[in-house]
Amino acid sequence: MLVCRYWRDVAINTPDLWATICVSPHDSLERARRRLARSKSVPLDITVNFSPRVENATGVMESIVRAMDLLRPALWRARSFRLSVPNRPQAHAALLRCREDAPLLETLSICIFHSMQEDHYSSPCLPMFNGYTPRLRSCSFISFNFGWDKRALSGLRVLQLGGYWNCFSPSIDKLLDVLRGCPNLEELALRNMSDVDPEASIPLEQEFTATKVVKLPRLTKASFYYTGNMRVRMLLGQISFPALESLDFCYLDNLTPVLEHLRQQSLTSLPLRHLRIETSFFNESKFVTLLKRLTSLTTLELVDIEDVSCFLLKNLSAPPIAHPWVCPKLESLNLDGCTTLEWDSLRGLVESRLSGKTSQLSSASTAAPRGVSSASASAHIHALTVGRCSSPVSAPRRLTSVDVTRCHQISKEMVQWLRMYVRDVRCEPAKGVWGEPVVP
């Protein structure tokens, strides 16, 4: 884009416009050098990204070393530093050039794409940044071996760990030591880790029951993705999270013992608003028992769960007289890939929650003597009238989103019915003659 020399001078002499430095196969060193000069002394956001799909893989090591040699004098003013390389030798070569203090560093991310690679660079090159990162609050390590030194992860608010297999996967006591050093942690994500040894975990779990629970009063978001059922079970049994609002479980096999730990936490405080379970199984009765304690839940996602049946959906529907609603604030329901649920139960769930707010309850009941357009609407108004007269329990929120993608038992006509009562209904798009998606 062409501009006059006055606008050019304004842009060049505004250091904040040049504070983002990126080096990759698509971002040259010359551009990074120019940005470093024009950014003067403002804090920098530095990214070094070399994916394993680079065509000239033999020159990647040389490019990384040259990039770090260029960035090394400016690392003292780095506000965020993100390093993504194919293997550990390249990460080792890059981090050897991160020896100076980083007093402004707030976000650190190190990603090694080939996580299963075994090599002699597995020993950590510590301390990074001379061990001086007083402002570090967010840390993400993927397949990077830092020796599980809790000093490198102290005082964090966001912690993301992933890609640790076999002997590199952390033990429970190491994870607990890291969490003890982060009492103000707000977000925790564990992803892709080998599970702990079940035989060695049984006596260890008995030993943990007598130890002091790790308190995380500010933890609001937690995610566990293929991290081992035993590891998650023992970890949740030893931490306290009274402010947790978002929780994800993916690929964890039997979640029933984990649900019991959540129920025990809910006896004191568990303001959970978002719950996602994917490709796992659990005892449906115990899951319903937990849901009865989650009165703040607004989003429930059950993806590829074969345990979803009419029992769960009926418990989410209208409760017996004088009994409270299960998840009264539920607004979004994701049933992607749940092929065992029955249409009648889903329809009953949607109809039972059509009342919306309490103010709508009185207006709908006063309109009962008028003519109705369908049997469903008539049944809905009758249920509202009976519920209003017999129970003082407040009405639940109306469902605003339902996802029935890959639910092959839900026909196109059923989806059309859902769209009359639910604002956002997601399903697989209709396909044409040649399999192309067709907008309905």
C-alpha cells in the first residue's frame, strides 16, 4: 500500500507498530531485523515457528540458530516468547541462546512437534533466561523436558502441558509439587500423556489421602485430554477447586470415579458452567447425581458418548412435583455422535423447557383458553399450568442451542421440528447427488 511520506514517518516512528517479531519460513530475517530496529525499546512479542512440513528440512537447524542469534540481544524486552520446532535438538540449540534475564516476559510457549522422538537431548537446558522471569504468568510446554523443576513454573496463572510419553510423563507427586507452586492458577490443561502405573498407584493413592490437599481457589478452567484415567482420578482427588467454571474430559475411558470426586467437591462449592465429556464412558445414574448438584451449568457437551439414554434426558426434563429442576440454567446441549439417544426423550426435554423465564409462565398460562396450533403446544401449556399450580419451583431456562450432528437416528423432519422451538440447531448438512453439502 502506497502512502505519503508524512504517514510513512508516523508509522516508522511509532515503535508499538513494530513490536511483533515473527521468524518462520514465510517471514524473513531481514523483516525481523527491520522490526527490531524500529521497535526501539518497547516490549516485544516474539515467535519462532518452523513446522515439520518445511520442504528444506536440512536447513532448519541453521535457520533457527541464525534467528536466535538475531533475537538474542532483544530477549531482555520480550513480553511473550513462542518457539515451535520439529525436534528436541533444534529446541536445545535455540534455548541455549536464552541465557539472559527476561524481566518483562509474561508468556512462554515451547512446542516440539516430534514428541515420540528419543534422543540424547532429552536432558533439560536449564535455567532458561537465567532463571529470572518475575512477570511470567502463562506457560505452555509441549514435549519439552524441563526436568519438572517447579522453580521454572512457579507463580503461574495459566499452565498447559502436553506430549509427554513413557518415561517423560510426570508422576502425580511431581504434578502436585508444580501446582503447589502456583496457588493463583486460573487455567490448567493436560494433554497427551502416558498414564501412571496402576499397580504402583494404588498404594500411592492411599498415601495421598493423608497428605494435605492442594488448594487452587482461583482455578476456573481445567482440561484433561488423553492424560490417563488414573492420573486424572488421583489428581482431582488431591486438589480443591471451589471456583471451577469450565471442565473438559476427553478420551479417559471410565469416568465414574472421577465423577465421584466432582460430586464431593460440589458438596462445598462447584460453580461449574461448562462441562464437556468426549469419547469416554460412565455410570449414567451417578452422572445424573452429579448434574443435580450443578445448578449453575449452562453448557453440557456429550460427544461420542454411548451412555446417553432416555434416563439422562428424562432427568433433565420436568421433575416430579416439589422437586427442583436438574441443571435449571442449561441453555446449550451438545449430543454430537450420541447414536443411542431416543427421539421421544429429546423431544420431551425440549418441550419441558419451553417455559423460559418465570414471567413467561404466567403469560402462557393465561393464554390457555385460546385455540392452540398443535398438540405439542397444547401439552406445553397444560404442563405450564399444572406446574404453576402444584409447585413453587421456578421455571428453567429455555434451550437455545442443540447439536445433533452425527446422530443418524434423528431425521430431517425431526431437525425441522427442533428448529421451531430451539434457536440454534446444528446437524449434518444435507448432501447432493455427488455428496457435496447442500444448504437446507
